[in-house]
Amino acid sequence: MEWEFLALAVLAALVWLWYDSMRAREHAVAAGQVACARERLQFLDETVECIAVKPVRNEAGHLVLRRVYRFEFSDDGSRRRAGSVVMLSGEVESLTMEPFLLQ
């Protein structure tokens, strides 16, 4: 009985991690799309790539996950440039984009 409860708890934790990761990814994609649209840039591949995940404490002292997502954009349609979105739990902590030519 104890082993079954532990297995169920681990399964529930994995399901939560997957759901939370998908939600954070969706928010990162939206943040990248908005930033590119604001600057009249092309958000390439319509996706982000998670490159780092680590547990950190938020301002309230709660343990949350910080995820770093990488994305690519283009300023002229031929060059790929890099950007990144840092998500703290499900909220955008920061967004950076490689310098590009303003027209």
C-alpha cells in the first residue's frame, strides 16, 4: 500500500511538471511573438526551445522553476537572429533579443 501511494505521488508530480512546462512554453511563445510583432520582425518557426530549467525562490520566497527558452527571429527575412525568454513559474521574467538593424 505504501509503495502504491509513492508511485501515485511520483506520477502526479510528473503530470504536474509536464502541464506546468507546457503552460510556461505557451507563454514564452506568446511573449516572443508579441516582441517580434512590436518591432515588425518575423518570429521564426513559431516555437521556442527550452535550454535551461532550475529551481529558484521567487520574491515571496516560494520555490518555483526558472526556465530559459531560446527563439529565433529575422529582421530582413534572410538572417536568423537569436532571442531568449526567461520564465519564472508561468510569468515572463525577461526577454532579450540579439541586436538588429532598425529601418
